Amino acid sequence: MKPIVTLTLNPTVDKSTTADHIIPDQKLRCAPPKFEPGGGGINVSRALKRLGAASIAVFPVGGPTGTLLRELLEQEQIQQQPIETESRTRENFIVVDASSGQQYRFGMPGTPLSPQEQQQVLITLKSLAEVPEFLVISGSLPPGVEPEFLMKIVRAAKSMGIKVVADTSGPALHQILQEGVYLAKPNVGELSKMAGVDELDSEAVAQAAHQLVQEGKCTIVVTSLGPQGACVVSQDLVDHVPAPAVKKRSTVGAGDSMVAGLVYGLATGLSVRETVRLGVACGTAATMNPGTELFRKEDVDKLYHWLLQQTLPAAAA
């Protein structure tokens, strides 16, 4: 299997801790902080590693936080292709209130990418030692990067025969779909915006996703429905997949874990129906762990087997 390439334009170091009680105007005693690499594509690479797949994480990086980010990825044995920047890589902050189990997530603004640094991202992708089968574009855009830049990336990738997987939102998602991608993973809110309505029921989700396929904006649409699972739509397939019931401890990284499962399934030759079940299993398994831990492989295997047995008996046989 060719390495999968992930692109994270707005990476971060996630700093997380726990406090007994979160109370205003008082000094809070916290547990020792935990530092983990973060950002959409980086989390996809981390999840792919847990599934046993090789990937190359491409991302801009700068300053002391950027050095820490690279060290953290080295510890997880994630292959990297960093692009040095003048600006310091951002850091997010996550606190869990131990008394209630509630999680507070503080997302810091991204650091700007200059036009020259954006060009270097494009050059890096074009000069990879081995042309990948899949490029995963995931996460938000940092300041200074217009959505049109993603169109250049998609255009370059498609010219090299690379299948693009898009997991972003807002204007960035809208622009990237204008160029056409292999797989898009909007959530139901994003799909509603693209359909021009306030909300979508299950039938309308499938119709809106099928419209994207008909317009040539993507070959496969996997709409994340949160606790309700996912809906996958292609030219000749509509399939609703429920999420298994589990005890949820954190939703951080669940969407990225789902994307990793989807790409891994496609790259290893699973059918689309099997692939979306693996994606749901990965996303659900990620919610079973606290903080930003992503998932455990054994949880994924258990949930995936359950989904095959309950919703796709022929595949499990």
C-alpha cells in the first residue's frame, strides 16, 4: 500500500490537564499537563498509525511550539514533511473538570502563512518521493490563507493522479468542492448550509449528498451525523450506518479518527459499505477515551465487527 499523505495547514500542540473543580476567580490546582500533536491531518496520520498504515504528515511549523510538535510526532513514529515558517505554531488548551466530567476546550488562533510559505507547501506536495494514492486535506485554514489556495492543491493533486479526501468546513469546503474531490466528509450542519436549508432529516441528507455527487463535486460523500452515525452516498449507493452505543468520555479527534478509518478502508480495498463502517467504528472508539487520546485499536476491531454483524451480515460471513 502506498503511503497516505495528510495535509494540515493549521497544526497545533494540544495541552490538556484536569482540575478537581473549575471555579471562577480562584487559583485552580491542575494535574501535570499532557502534550499531544494536533490539527486535522496530523490526527488522521496518528490514527492511521494505530490502524497499521504508513502516512506522511505535511504541515507548516515554527518556533518552540513547532519544535515540540515535531518531537511529539517523532515519538509516535509519524513520518513528517514539515515546512518551516516564521510564525510560531499555535497551542490549544483543554481542561477537564473532574467533579463533573465536563471538558472545556480553548482553541487559539492559528498563525499566519505568508504567500511564500504557502507556495512552499505546494512545492513540497508536488515533490514527494513517491506519489501517494490518497491526499487527506483536513482541518481549518490559518490566517492569510484564502480558500482558493486549496483549489490549487486539489488541482495539483488530481493532475498527479492522487485521490483527494476533504475534511474541512465553511468557505474552504465550498471552494474545494468546486474543484472536485474523491471523498468529502461534511457534518450534517455543513451539508445543510450547502443545500441552503436550516436542517436536514435522514432522507434529505441522502438527497443533498447525492446532489453533490451528481454535480461532480465528489465521488463519495460521507456525512457525519454525530451520535446517529453516518450516511454514505455515491453514484449508486445510499447507506445509513448507526453509531454503536458506548460510554463517551471525549469527542476530541472523533472526526479525524473517522476520516482515518475511511481512508484506510479505501486504501486496503474494502468496499464502500465496509469502509464507512470502519470509519464509524474509529470515530466511535475515539469518544471512549479521555482528552485527545484518539482510539485504541482493540476498541475499533470490536465495534467494526459488531457493525458488520448487525448492519452488514453478508460482509461478516
